[in-house]
Amino acid sequence: MVCSLSPSAHSTDFELERNGRMRQFLTLLAIACGCVGLASAASFSGTLLDASCYSQQKSAAACTATSSTTAFMISVQGKVYQLDDTGNTKAAEAMKNRADRSTDPNNATNAQVMAKITGTREGNTINVESIDVQ
């Protein structure tokens, strides 16, 4: 007894399996792309704070960053984030450059130090890529 499959039945099974695998692949690809999008850099604009002061005072108004600050936080719309070590180094350098500019009488300084930070957020910490202090 010879058992044979017709060519159309065999190709239909093959195509169904191939389509199923293609759907799985595309689904995994879409999930991977979504995860990459979540880890992309974001922009945070707000008031730069002295982290040591803030940890004691819990008040953004009392803890403006200065050129001698070494650990920083940023207050963005009432939410406070810590900067990572790289961010602290970049912010300290930016503050020192700002202090150099503040000796110019034509360049008035504000009590609050505004900053725009580009980086990724992990919990309450921002991994800083760049910082611009105004």
C-alpha cells in the first residue's frame, strides 16, 4: 500500500508553518524595537540642586547648586532625580564654567541654576550623557 500526499496538501502545511514562524519572528522583532525605544535618551529640564543639602533639608528652594557642589540632583516639575557619577562630574565642570562667567558684570546670575540634561532614567537616577547649565 502506497500512501501519498497530494502536492497541494503538502505545500499548504508548509506555508502554514512558515507563516506561523514569520509571525513569531515579527512579534519578537517588534518587542525588541520597543525595548530599545524605552532605553533611548530623554531630556530633563529643571533646577540643579546640591544633593548633600537636599538629602538633609528635603527642600529644593534651600539647596541651589553652587560652583563648590560635587553631588547633584535635578528638580523636574516637582520630581527630584539624582545624577550618576558621570553626571556629577559634568555638572561640577559646567558649574565651574558658569562661575567663571558670573564674574562678568554683564552676565547676571540667578539664584536658581537651571539645567537641561540628556540621559536615561533608571529609577530615581539619571545616567547623564550631556548637561547644559544656564
